Amino acid sequence: MRLVTSVATLLTFISVIQAQNSTTAATSSSTNTTSTANTQSYPAAGAKPVPKPEWVELIKSANITNAPVLKSNGDDGPSVSGTDKYCDWAKSGCMGSSIGDCPKGQWGLTFDDGPSEFSPILYDFLKTTEQKATLFMIGANVIKFPQIVKRAFDEGHELAIHTWTHSFMTTLSNEQIIAELKWTELAIKEITGVSPRLFRPPYGDIDDRVRDIGTALGFTSVIWDHDTNDWMLAENAPGFKSEWIDGNFTEWIAEANTSSTGGLSLEHDIQKVTIDAAIRNLPGLQKAYKVVTVGQCAGVPSYKEGNATVPINTTVSSSILPSAATSAPVAPAAPSATLSREAQVTTGQSAANALGASALVLASFFVTLFLV
Ligand SMILES: [Zn+2]
């Protein structure tokens, strides 16, 4: 059973709690336990979402590259060996229409896989420096932490899509890709009133079929060119040291004057250790670059509503946010079980296991040292 998360049920549950101090509300909630006027069912976390029929119609007349649906090799995803016929970034580094860097002097600041219970720590810090970031959110986490999503939007961050289930997108059917993008878009729209334009494929797993579907739905894909590999810190990858993240940032900062381009980094707001690493290194980055959102550095409007790269004023009528509790603190929850990492360490390499990737990062770190 795929569609099991009923916001109506959630709201009813919240209503019951809120009604404990209100006789009137208690009467209402006890007599209306099956539906609300604004019913919206979302796919369950971990389940493969299916699209609404009207979403499938949106790509019917689009010219979608007829690339095969790739077979996944478990957690490693699809094979990245062999010839690249369809501009597969993970396989060859082919960018196609994807955004992958920022102009010289600019740095795109991005965080993936949130929101999480730790995201407010990051937001608190960014607020102290008036720094905005692009936040690629997992749909299942969006409906889990709606108030954190609302806060991110209200504080001027650029909300973007990171699919619903954090799957390898080249292994999904056209309809599954539609569902991954559109359900996440809808959840963010319900909470904030805006529809993100940008999406990032988990693991950087994207080819022209995925890009074309995204384009037909009004989205632009975003990769990265500077990977912190902070997810290995979050997962306690054997041998990985947080100092390596700092060392990479030191090198990236040193490149500011000599590099022909700016940068677009990949970080994660999934654990406190990854957020701590971001906080340690952002001040140095800000001194070397103009640190911006992806929309700002690429000149792409953040949302489908209007052409702004900053939040626009909207009237939100959300069935996710509890209307009487928008200012209430969000209760801590168990860490998301959603797989939280981008496994491609560099383009053209397989999604390495933690040990292999650690060795690769160690090697690249020393290579970097010798180059300086
Ligand atoms: Zn991710």
C-alpha cells in the first residue's frame, strides 16, 4: 500500500492534541475523525511514490530522450562503466543542461538530504552571518519536519528538490521520476506557497532522460563541482577524518584567485557533525568568495511563481502545517532512516563503499597537497 500518509489523519491527530484545552475543539475533533476539507495524501517514507495522472500528462508531448532505465546494483546504484551514450554525469561527467558550477568569484552554498532535526542548528548559524543557502530537500523529510521547512523559507533560503525517496534516478521509470519530483514539489508548495525550480539528483545520478523529464516539468537540475564528502563523517566511514573536510576547504579558498571559475559545493544538514564542519569553514569561504545560492550564481529564478531568486511574498494555505501551532517548537524526532549521502566522490566513478571512498578521498587529499 503506497499512499498511506494521510495529512488529514495527521491533522486530526494534531487537532485532538490541541483540543485538550478546548471543549469546543474537542467536540469538533471527536466528531470528525475521518476527513478534512483539505485532504492530501502523501507517499509513505521509503515507499516508491506513484504520480498523479495529471502529472503524467505534463510530459506527454515532451521530447524525452529514449535512454534505457538502468539496473541498480543495490546500494551502489547503476554501473558507471562502459560508453556514455546519454550524457550520464555519474558515468562520464557529462553536464548536459545541468548547472554544475558558479562564475569566478562566486560560490554556490548547498546542503542536501534535509530537513533534519539538526537543520535548525545550521539555520541559526547562517542567520548570524545573513548567509543564504540552497537546500535540496527530500520530500519524505519535508512532510516530517514542515515547520523547519517553513522556517528555512521564511529566513530566505532557496528551497529545492532532492526527490521523495533519495533513489538513483536513472534506475526509475519515467513515471517514477515524475512522482519523485512532483510529490516533493507539492509538499514544499503546501508549506511555503512556492514551487522550487531546482532539483538535485541523489548521488549525481542523472542522464538526458532524467533531465528531459525535469525540463518538461519546469525543473532545472543541479550537480556540484566541490564535494566535501561530509556524508562519510555522518556515517562514521572507517578512517574518514573531519580534518579532511577542513583541508579541502582550505584548498578551495586558496584557489579563489587562480581558478577560472567559482565553486558549487555539496554539504549535508543531516547530522550535527556535518553542520559543524560547514560552520567551521563558511567564514573562510565568505572571505574568498561571494557565497550565494545556486539560483543567484546561475541566474535562475528560485521558484516557479515569479522570477525572484529570493523568497516572494505568498499567502500560504497549508494542510501540512498545523495552523494553530506554527510558532511552536518542533519536537525532536528520531534521525531519518532515509539514506543520506551522495556516494559519487568524483564524477565518472562508481558509488564507492565507505572504505573505498575513504581511500579515494585520502588519495585526492594528498594529490591536492602536492599540487599546492
Ligand atoms: Zn542526497
